[in-house]
Amino acid sequence: MLMWPSLGTPTDVAITSPCDQERCPASRPGGAVSVPLRMMVCDTDPVPCQEAVVAAHPHGHPGASSAPEAPLHERLRQAVPGWVLAVSTAAAWAQAAATAFLFFSLGSALDVLSFGERLLPTEILTLILIAAAAAIWAAAGAGFSAWAASDAEKQLRAAALGSLYRLGAVDVQSRAGSLLSLLTDGVQRTANYRAAFIGPMIGALTTPLLVLAIMAVTVSGRVAGFLALLLLIVPVVIAGFRWAVRPIGRSYRMTQGRLTAAFLEAIQALDTLVYARAAGRTAADLARRGEEHRSSIMRMLAGNQLLIFVVDAAFSLTVVVAATALSLQGLAAGTLSLGGALTILLMTTLVIGPVDIIGRFFYIGISGRAAQRSLSEHLHAGTAPEVAAGADAERRGDVETAGAALSLREVTAGWPGGPPVFTGLSLDIAPGEHVALIGPSGAGKSTVAALLQAHLLPRSGVVTVGGLDTQDVQSAAVRDQLAVVEQQTFLFLGTIEDNLRIAAPEADDDQLWEALETAGLAADVRNMPAGLATPVGEHGRLLSGGQAQRLAIARAALRDAPILILDEPTSQVDLAGEAAILEALRRLAAGRTVLTIAHRPLAVLSADRVIDLRQLMTEVPS
């Protein structure tokens, strides 16, 4: 049972949700939303606010039932090419054929012994060689399937990560939990399904026919033909169950994604949940989601067990009884020898064995197909939905933006699934100029920053960065012009040096210290026993808020980009920390074009211009 720490009796605590109206359509109108504490929850829907954005988006979550199912992505086929399936099937055939001939040889040996004769050394050696061949093919088939699944998992995870990077920050942040589930468990299940299930399953469905053909040639065509008629039951049963369990697989996939997202959210917000006495309600919510997921798993396993029962009762038992009866009849009629009857019974185990495997591993197919569908939709996404929408944006002619380092001309923009945040917005920032952008939450400041970073494309109008139109070039080319210091600094688990080298992997130690000097952090790092090798902890928790923000400034200094975007860089620190950060930013801004998004008055004092979005881009004196 999940237990979360609690401070007294849980009470409803009204707080302001961090989602604002420009990011979360579910919160409009009115900007921030006051709700009972449930981190990033809008109004009464117990779905994270960011998920509400995705739910409103035409693409929705992977596998959303509202969208038609897309064809299987080519990367999925390439990860497990046809020759892999052919080898898996051939290995199953070879193993079955070798085992069938081994059983025939055993039957022949029994006939020889029943007449009082002795086996020749060559006959004994033949039995040993055939048995060894069957064992080798069994091991080779299992080993090849394991290798193919591992290689497919590596390829699919690389493809999924590549698609993730192309999605863009807006879409990725909106469904981090479901993406985490997809890139870990989903990729593994898809790889196992395509590499270790489909090929062996084709072999399992076809080897009984091969065994019956060998039986017909070596022992009795009449018995083999009768058993082949019984074998026709299997495809009908499998097809029926496959049709019946598709909704179960879809339900399993969706509940798993929701549970992962909820756990991720609860862990990240644990401190806030405890202080607000909401841990009990969050634990209850997680327990409810866990029960939903458990129920979906049990439904899937119940379907699998039902298939096993039906296959065993309706097919395996029938085939064994029929083979035994026909063998006894042949013995009584003199059409079968004792060895022939034994061969039929032994080969019958090969006929029902693969079918039994189908039942035992059918759940891999249920969950694997659902995971494959989600992964295919993720790969089909290609670029972020908002980027795809921007590709069809209305252009307002050839707008002259020469000379401006940053330019927005007649821009209309909004977040996926929501109305426009602003329309007809125009803004030019000259090279070397420092402009401060102010306004209340929801006015569009973060939208402007997202447009300039090519995380979001305009619905109409033109956005240029360093002379590059964000709709005409790759987003990487736009971002090469930029260094960004975000409102909430993200530091990776590792050392100070590791986090600095994210911006400049080839930088030497002198360059790292120079960047730290620019950020005003060099003295602090020198006083740390490990220096540059000091661990920062998860999300930088071993550093103070001011140190973490100055480390982000040092990282931006190493980028050495001509344009600097500062998105609320001092909002997470106290006044003393703000002064140190602003001094570091003044050093960093020297010789660069700077756009500062800020609420605090001190953050805009050094700006050449201050633009207030509340006054329709009316300039106010600095």
C-alpha cells in the first residue's frame, strides 16, 4: 500500500495553479486558477493541467480514440526486417523437423527391437545426431530471438528519442508521464512483440502442418489428414480472441500512461503536497489509478487464461484423444506397427506444443500490439503539433526585417488546443539592444519567448531570429543564435562540470572558470572541496537557488550566442540573490542582443527599452 507522509488531517488548501491562461486553455478566462491543491490541476477535472492541453489538441495522447489509427510507422518495420522474421520461422521449422525425424527414428528403433534385433552403431549415431540437431536448432532459435529483440529495442529507443527531440518542448512537457512510459516499457514491449513474438508465432502456427506432412510421408497419411482437419480450429480461435482483446490492450496502455504521469507528478511535488496537507488525497488518487491499472492487467491476463483453457480443452485434448484412438485402431487392424503408433503419439506432441505456446504467450501479443500502436503514433508525430500547425500558417507577404536581431511582424499565436494569446503583434529588437518585456501572467510573454526559440510557430505573421525565418529553417539553426536563461533552471544529475559542458562539450577548464567568473559563481565553486567535480544533486538540490541560477548563467556564457533571452531569471530567488544574478546578467549581456521577460522592477532597470504587453506593445520610458 502506498503511504505518503502527512501533516495532520488533510484539508483543502486553495493555491494558485502554476498554469496560466496563455499556456492552459482549461484555465481560461482569468489567468491563474485557484483550486484545491492537486499540483497543476485545473478546476474539477483530476487530470494534470498540462494533460488538459493535450486532451484538447487534435492529436491528443498517443492512441486517443478520437483520431483514426495511423498506418504502422516504417521505423518499426525497419527495426525488425523481414529476414529476421524469416530466420525465426525457419529456426522453428528446423527444430520441429529435426524433432519429428527423431521421433520417427525412435519408432523405427522400437520396431527393430520388437523383432529381437539389435540396433547398428550407425543407427545409434543417427539418433544422437538428430537429437543434437534438434537441441541446437532450439537453442539457436531462442538465442536469435533474444538478440533480435535486444537489437530492435536499441533501434526503437533511438528512433523514439529522435522523435521526442523533434516534438518540441511544448508537446513533450505536456505529457511527460506518458512519454516516459512509452520510451521505457512501451519500447521494450514493442521490441519483444515484433522480434520475439511475431516470428516464433508464425513458426508455431505453421510447424504443426510441417510435422503432419512428415507424419503423412513417414507413418500414415490418413491419420495426418484427420489431425490436419482438427488443426483448422486454431486460427478461428486465435482470430476471435485477437478481435475480442483489442479494447483490453488499449485500456492497459492508457491506464499505465496515466499512472506513470501521476506518480511522476506526485514525486516532483512531494514537498508541496506535504506542506499543504494534501498527501493523503494524493495517495488515495494514486491508489485509485493503481487499482484501475491492476484491473486492466487482470482483464488482459483473464483473456489470456481463457485462451489457454479453450485451446487446451477444445484442441489439445481432442487431438491427443484422436491420435491415440487412431493409433490403437491401426494397431488392431495391422496397418500400424508398434513403432508407427509410438511415432504418431510423439509427433502429436509436436502438433499441440506450438499451439500451447500460443496460449501461454498470447498476453505478449495483447500488450505488444497496444505498445506498438502508441509508439507508431509517436514516431508519426515527427514534429511538434504546434510546429505542424505553423507550417500552414498564413504569411503576410514578404515582410522586410533586415537589421533586426529579433523581429515579430503581424504575428498571431496561441498554444495547442487554445485560442490565440495575441493577434497582430509586431516587435523589433535591434542588434546589441536590451529590451525588457513586462505584463501580467497570461499576457503573452512566455508565448513570445516560445516563438523566438522556435518551440512554437505563429499561426500567421513572420518571426525572425538573427535574420532567419522560424518557419523556413530548421529549428536547430534558429536556436544556434540563442542562449537562454529560464525561469526555472534545470540542472542534470552530475557535477558542476558536467552541467557546464552541456553547453560546450569541448571547453577546457580555463573556459569553464571564465564562464563561472562571468556568472559570479567562481568564488563559490573554489570554496567547494571538490571544485568543478562538486555534485549538484537531482535537479540541482545540493545547490542554493541563487547558485543554481548562476550556474545556468555560466552555461549560457559558454554558449557564446549573439542573442540572449532571459525568461524571469530572478523570480525564484530572494532580493540578495537577485542582486548577484542581475550583476552576472549584466556581464553576460555585454555585446549581445538581450530580451528580458520580467515581473520584478530591478530586472528591467538596465534595459534600453521596456515594452508593456498590456498596452498593446506601447513603449514606456525605461
